[in-house]
Amino acid sequence: ILTEGVAVPELAEMLAVSETEIIKNLFINRGIQANITQTLELETARLVAEDLGVQVETPEEKSAATKTEMLDTEDLDHLQFRPPVITIMGHVDHGKTSLLDSIRKTKVAAGEAGGITQRTGAYHVDVEHEGETRQVVFLDTPGHEAFTSMRARGAKVTDIAVLVVAADDGVQPQTQEAISHAKAAGVPIVVAINKMDKEGAQPDRVKQELTEHELVPEEWGGNTPMVGVSAITGENLDELLEMIILVAELEELSANPDRLAKGTVIEANLDRARGPVATLLVQNGTLHVGDVIVAGPCFGKIRAMIDDRGQKVEAASPSFAVEILGLGEVPRAGDEFAVYADEKQARAIASERTAEMRSSRLQRAASSRRVTLSNVSEQAQEGELKELNLIIKADVQGSVEAIQSSLSQLPQSEVQIRVLYAAPGEVTETDVDLAAASGAVIIGFNTTLASNAKAAADREGVDVREYDIIYKLLDEIQGAMEGLLDPEE
Ligand code: GDP
């Protein structure tokens, strides 16, 4: 994949040929006299590479390739336009959350059922464009952590990144990170220069700084749309949405609505009353109530679907997100889902995946003697334990991530924390099996123990700790590692 010009030695290395070979090729095939220190333009480098039998992709081509990943060849005759899916990224406090809220409030009529209080992980707004109503779908997970962790699991859900930069603060470290993440994913960027209502707003300075990161505004001859907005006054939000629509048109986003649905789990948790609840982003096909579905390793039959406005719906078309009920277990954010015509086949696929996960988890886990929080430090001092293995189960994905990131900040000079498995949901017998096999302690946060899990934990002598306050959890783990935990506990 090439992003810009490339020097002759660099290209030689990429293509695993000598520099002379490249210079020779340029001269003989193209009549270009190049020297070894020269930087070749992308197009020239591409021609040389292709002469030498190597395929070159630019990030745009790469993204086109990934965008169609959810499409099969038989879809190609049925493609229809689908709305763009947007992630909002940017530095902390630059107004990501405010911007999402503000767009949502102005665009979603307050009187609608569920209104603006419903949180489903994604929501859509209607935008008038050239006399037509178009939709834009926003993932309600501001911050590039969400973007990156989904991507790390292979999920590609974002079509366009909206980069929020505060007009009074300019480009900051997380702005730069967000730019790199979006570029790496080949996702086009629309810049929202926010807080234009503030006295210290300096939009031109922001544009200047962005130019240093190769984001050049259209009015300066570049191709990155930039809109000055205010999440507080609502200024220019329509222009921002308009820009998003224009960029989406260039992207030619499409899907085949006339097939069984597939897509990605964007959020999932265990609801005490309703059981496993997952928000699914449909990326191809149409999802229906009654569909037989496999999400990650979880099997289910969709009992009910609720859209982002809190309404019960019967179907969800491409790019729309719905909350579904009817899964047997809680999948993970980033898991792919697919609908199957054949229930038996779906069950078989789900149980095969469960078995795979279970055995790979068991393999990863080295067996050792029982570890409890109270004997961690003692075992460490005896030199028997260098790592504290943990299994984390929590109410929602957000808690799982918060716990993992807080744990990673604890001092770990004596004992290292190793998280074997972390997911939303209740503590199950499988978790206990894993803990028993790997000498791990189970941490349950705001969740419950499945009835058979309790019995298994007692039988196997697995330490299951339940918490509802994150500080208490961190205190105890730190205390355990330092040998300060009351042995009685
Ligand atoms: P996030 O961390 O990027 O999600 O930022 P927030 O949305 O939480 O906003 C951080 C702070 O900036 C809050 O105090 C907001 O009220 C304020 N803020 C956000 N957008 C604007 C804006 O357009 N104008 C002004 N004056 N303040 C804003």
C-alpha cells in the first residue's frame, strides 16, 4: 500500500529487487533517467511495481476493497445506495459528545417515543438534500478507542470519520492519533471545527495546523471538507451534515437489501429483565423479527427489535442499527453476525464456535495451583506466582473496558496482571472452568453468577469476587498484589 511518493531505495526494498533494477526499468520501459536519491511519484512507482509483477494499492483502493467485504458476488446485481455510518473522533473535551447530542436533539423530534433518552450505540438522523430525505447513521461511541478496538477485532463499521477540533485549542495529541487511525483504516475525514462561538476561536490557525497533517481544506486547494460549527449554539450543523452526505455520495456506499442480513455487533449487555440484548449494525441484507441468527459464538432467534428511537420495528435495512432480543448469550462488541435460513446449521455453527473459543481459552491457560486474591502475594513471595490471571465479567462492554484500562495502570513490579478473558455478561460455568484450569481469579462487576457457576466455583475452589464499585475492585486487587489484603477475606 502506498500513500505518497517513494524513494528509489525504499521501493527497491519493498519489491525485493536491487536499486539498479529499478533505475534500469525506469530508463528502458519509461525513458525516465532516475538517480538513486530520487523520490518517485506514486503513479511512476506503481508502474514500475506492476512491471515487476507487484500489485500496488492506494489507501482509497484499499478502503474500497474493505468496504465491499460484506458483499458477495451475487449481491452485485441488487446493489442499492445505503446511508453512511459515521464515527466522531477527536481530542478529549473538544466536544465530541456535545456535537453528537446537539445533532441528535435538533434532528430527532423530541416528542418521538423513546425520544432522545434512548441509548442504543447508534442512531440515525434525517437530512434534507436536494429535495430528498437522506439518512446519516452515527455510532454513539465517541472516541477513537471504540473505533480502534472494533478495528482490532477485524470489524469495519465506519464509512466516514468526523474529526472534531476545538477552534480555541487546535490540533492536540489525540487529534493526531485520530487522524492516523482514520488514515490507517482508509476512512475519509470530515473536519468539524467546533466551539466557533467562543471568543478565542481561531479557525484559520486550526486549518493551518491540520495542513501539517496533510488535511488541507478545500478552499486552500485540498480535498478535506472543514466546517466551523458550535455544538452549543447549533451553528452550521446542517452544513456539517450536508458535507457528510456529499462525501458519502463520492464513496458510493451500497448494499443488497434483498438478502439475509449480516453485519457487526456494536454493543451488547445482559439486561436483568430482558436477557442478552445486543445492538446490531446491519451492513448488508435486511434483518427481520423471527430471523435465526448467529452473533460471534451466540445463537438466537430474534424475538423483538427496537430502533434508536425506542420504537418496535419488524425490519432493519442496511446501515441501520437495532437492539435485538432473543440471543441465548451475550456476544462481544465487534463480533460479526449473520442470519441463516437453516436453524440446524446456525445452531451447529454457534456451537462449533463456542467449542473453539473454549478450547483456545483452555489452551491459553496454563494450569497451576488454586489462586485466590488472599494468597496472591504469599505465592508471589514464594516465587511461585509472577502473574495474576484474571477473568473479568461485567454488565456492559464499557465497564469491561474501563476495568481493563484501570487495571493496566496499577503498579505491577512484583506481580503482573494478565487478563485471560473479559466480556460483558454473567459469570458462567465456562468462566469457572477456565479459571480452574488457569489458576485465575474471576472478577464480576455489576453482574450475577449463573446458578451452576456458583456450584462449580465452590467445587473447583475458584475465587469469584463480586464488586459494584470500581475503586473497591482496584483497591482490593492492588492490596492483594502487595500482600495487604486481609487473609480472612
Ligand atoms: P468530548 O470530551 O470531546 O466528548 O467533549 P464534550 O462534548 O464533553 O465537551 C467538553 C466541554 O466543551 C463541555 O464543557 C462542553 O460544554 C464544551 N463544549 C462542547 N462544544 C462546545 C461549543 O461548541 N462551544 C462551547 N462554548 N463549548 C463547547
